[in-house]
Amino acid sequence: MKLKKILYYLIHDRTAFAIAILQRMAILIPDRLYIRLLFRLKMGYPLDLKNPQTFNEKLQWMKLYDRKPEYTKLVDKYQVKQYVAAAIGKQYIIPTLGVWDRFEDIDFSSLPEQFVLKTTHGGGGGGVVVCRNKSTFDIDNARDKIVSSLKNDIYRSLREWPYKDVPKRIIAEKYIHDGNDELRDYKFFCFNGHVKCFKIDFNRFIDHHANYYNPDGNLLPFGEECYLPDYSKTLEIPDNLHDMIELAESLSKGHPFLRVDLYNTKGKIYFGELTFFPASGLGKFTSPEWDSQLGEYIDLRQYDSENI
């Protein structure tokens, strides 16, 4: 009875406190119910799993019903490099400088003056530490950030199934830059192997914004509520955008949806990561119409409905 009262409260309260309670109870709640509750709290309306229509709804559906073992490797920041190198070539891979199970195992004396630390199971930038100068590098701050990331469980808190069995490790990568204050990545939204749009984040550490573009590099009239678009901001589109799109489409073949993140440093393209669930399928767009439009691009008819 007590659990029923708590669930009733969660359904009718959309505060951050309610979300925190739900995530603390995560281990007790089955995936389907947990996803429905979290969606309601984050998005403000019930999740329709029987007939999902929007982009965010279909991503939740895929969390539950599109579970292939190889996805674990594709979201592992260390193992995915082998997959990408085999698919498009090792010239697009950022060199790995080391891999460790614990922060205490890192031999910083063996690393170059500039490098990047990442947790292999982390989503977004939560488990990323950039060292631009070893003489001023704050190891204590890096330890706090990396250790905190190692404790995170994206499967448990967001039910992103591909992360469930990813080994929690730390890698060091070669530091790359493009001459800007921040290294920009280009996030390509691929549907059945075709890029429909891409986004560029900017001013991440000052006033984070993100603009969306069509495959021709033209600004689109929508964005995300959490990182609002700035239509007055002119961002340079790489001359080799077409090459980046070809690479993204090659990597996303065979997937109803996959976001492929790439870097471009003065014309040199590097692989970033693969993402099955941008914003964990809980990201509001500035225009609901675009949530529906992107949702139309995801074709769920290829799945065997008898096994769902």
C-alpha cells in the first residue's frame, strides 16, 4: 500500500524532488513502469507505448524493445573505437593513450602535456576532463569528477539498456583542438542510415546554446528548451560537411535511429561517439511539431510485434 501511495504521488507531482525520489527507488521498479513514470515527470504528459508518435516517445519504446547485445560495445567509449575503425577506417579514431580501472592506477608521468580523460560508460560530458597544461592541471578536481562519473549508472537512472553491461573504466585520449575556445562536435541525427539534421552546441561553459541544421548546412527553425537556439549566431559550417555526412550514414546503417557525433579540426574528421537516446528521450524541443516530425522519421514497423 505504501508503494502505491508513493507511485500516486510521483504521477501527480512533477517537481525535481519527485524525480529524485523516483531515481532513489529505481532498483525496485521494473523498466516499463519506471520509464513511464520518468517520462510523465520530465515531459508532463503520459507516455504512449502502444502507439508512440513523437521522437521522444519512440526513443522510450526502443529502450524497452530494441535490445541487441552489440549495442553495449557501441556505447563503450573504448570498445567502440574498434568497431568504427573497422567500419570507416582507423584514420578517424582519436588515439588512446591508456586505459585503467581506477583513477589511482593512472600514471600521469607517462601522459603528454595535453590529454583528455574520459569514463568509458559515461554519457555526455559528465565524465570528461581536459588537461591543456600538466603544470597547472588540478588532479584533485579531476579525481572528484572521474570518481563521481564512475559511480553513475545510466541504465539504472534512465533505463538506457545499452549501458547496462559496459565496463566502468577510464581512458586517456590524445588532446585535439580546432583553434576555437571550445572543441565543437557535430551531432548527426541518422534515421535508417540517412542524416536528416545535425546540431552544433556552442558557448557550453558560458551560456550554452545549440543550433540545428539541415544536411545542406542551413539553419532550422527549432531547437531544444534546455539549450535554446540562437538564430543570430553564425557558426562556420565545415567545407567537408558532405564527407562527415557520408561517414555518419555509414556508421548508422541498420539502425532505426542513431546519433553519430564527429569532430572537425581544420578539415580533419575524428569520431566522437554513438548515441542511441539523445537527452535520454526526455528532451523538450522549442516546437512540439518538430518532436513529431523527427518521430515520423523513426520507423518501428521493422520490429516483430509478436515479441513485444
